[in-house]
Amino acid sequence: MTVQHIEGGITAPKGFSAAGVKSGIKKDKLDLAIVYSELPARAAMAYTQNKARAAPIEIMMRDHPSELRAFVINSGNANALTGLKGMADAEAMREVAALALKLKPIEVGVASTGVIGRFLPMGVVNAGILQASRELQRGTEADVVVAKAIMTTDTKMKSCAVQTTLKDGTLVTVAGMAKGSGMISPAMRTLHATTLSFVTTDAVLKADPNPRWQQVMDASFNVINVDGDQSTNDISALLANGAAGGAPADDDPAFWEAVTTIAKSLAKAVAIDGEGATKLIEVIVTGAKDDNEARIAARSIVASNLVKAAVFGADPNFGRILAALGNSGADFDISKVRLVLENGKSVVLFENGSPSFAPESTEEGVARAVLHEKRIVVRLELGVGKGTGEAWGCDLSYDYVRINASYTT
């Protein structure tokens, strides 16, 4: 089975169109988007576990849609901690979108991202929804504007697409877009960021996709970390409209490999675009008791502020990595633990229960050189089983504090 990356974004699968507009929530920037499916799309959802949930998240969790035709998304304002007015505004967003698209409100998903605790300027929001509904289109231009319209402090657009051939020979496309830069430590659960991510596909799904979607979340967005704060607005949606035809893909490994490829690509893009980030940290754990413990250990390391700061300063302080491992709750045998840094060059930091280099040695110099790269891979063998797992994060720079010290101003 082969997953092939292709040009395009959220509208690459058959039957999807999108638009992004400048509604006026943000000053002269794209800030409102609609993703639309010509056919009813089977929907799988994952939401933040933060108990201070934003109004659109409350509405989506309350209604638990199994099918959707559209998603309306705004940036620049989270519509979080806004009380009954916020709930009414989120309801109004999907009602206006439904009217414009000739749908029922229950067929429209809603999501918001931006500053918490401010009411949406509904006059410009509603006008923006109407404009976006008139400008829906397919292709590169639509993929770009809609991906930019959901950004906040992001510095890079996050969009990708792949194709794969199913067991019955059907060619299907899976595509996605995401936003996320700060307030990133997702632990999203189905049926229950800031990361917003949307994955579209023209594959046919018949069974409830939420259980498999949870597995995708656990292998992608749920193992990234920028700053340890889980957002009030995290949402990740899968929309499958079946426009490609063919047999149902519910149990087709090729299909889920393609979906996971998209989710991992977007998750890594969020991690490297963390606020103030200068480096991507990839942690690969092997030899864990099971795959879940491997992911727990990896995520604990990328979540450690001390590890993040050490990577930013190119300081090969292996003690910070092993301390994060020790705090993770995962089992390991310290006498069998092996810690390696690599990126082109490779250097062992810890092995057989002891440090593998002396201060100011040649090996320490190699480690510092590796840590000066833009992408650092940390390989960690735990020595207690065959479980494997990965996690992705970024360094913690001076700019992170600067950005978040004046976020609302």
C-alpha cells in the first residue's frame, strides 16, 4: 500500500469546496472560512478536554453530528468564556451559514479560535459568512485562502493532501488543514488545540468512524506539545463524503494510513510553528512496555520546559531528558536505557546506566552541533518491551515570552 503526496489542500478530494474572507474580526486579514461538501459527509469529531470549553465546542459536543455538509470557522476571537451570549452567537453562525447554503443548522459545524473572553462582532461575522458562501470554489486558491483564514499567531499555513488506492482499486484522496502555534498541548477525545484541524476525504465510510479517529488523534495531535496549555477551543474533524465511490473504506488499512499521514503531517507543522519556536524536536521511543507507554514517555519529554530550554540553548543536558522520562510514569530499565541525539550526525548521550561522554569532550561538541540544527531527533530505548511511539514539540525561546506577554494588545 502506498500513500502519495499530491499538490493541493482541503478541497483536493472530490465534492469539497471552500472559501476564506476578511470579515473584519481582525484588521485587514483573512479571518472567516467555510468548508462545504456537495454530499452529506460522515463526520468524526475530537474535542478538547479542557473543562472551560468555548461556546462552539459546547454546541458541537451537545449535538454530536454524525453527518455534516459544511463547517464555518472564524479566527481572531475564540468565543470562549462568553456565557449565554457566546452560545447564542455560535448558534447564529451556523444558522446564517445554513440559510446561505440552503442547509439545516444541524448540518453545519462551527469552530472559533483567537482571543478568549471577548464577544464576537456578529454584524461583521454574519456578513463574512454570507460573502464566503458566495465565493466557494475548488483548487489551489481556495485551499490557500481558507487555510490562512483560520490562522492566528501562526507564521505558516498548514495544508496538505495525499492519495491512495483502496483494496477494491478505488483511488481516494485525503486532505487537511490545521492551525496552531500557541496554547498547544492537545488531549482530544472523540465524542467529548489552540489546534483546529479539518480532514476531508472522498472515501466511502459506513460505520461510525469515531473509534478509528481516536486512534489517529492519539498517534498525531495528542502527542504534540508547544507550551503545555490545552486550549478551550481544540477541535479536530474528519469529513468523508463518499464522492469517490467504491467499497466502504472503514476497515481498509490503506485508507487509515492515508488519514494518519495527513494528521501527522499537520501535527508536526503545528509543532514547528510553535510561538517563538526555532527548532522541531522529534522524540522516538522504543523498547517500551507497550505502544501507549512509549507515547506517554515521548510526550513527557517534548512537554518538558527544561528540555525545551536546553534544546533552544543547544545544551546537551541529558539529565533533563531522563528526568522527564522518569516523571512520565512509563516503565523503563535504567541499566538498559540508551539515549541518542541525531540529525545527520549521531551521538550517544547515555548508555548502560552511565553518561557516554565527558564534559568538554569531542562527543559533547558533536552533541552541541546536533542541537544547533533546526530539527533534532531524540531516540530513546527503554529496555522493557517492544512498544514504540513518537511525539513532536519545539524549543522554548525568548520570543515565546515576548509574544504571550502582550497577546491581547
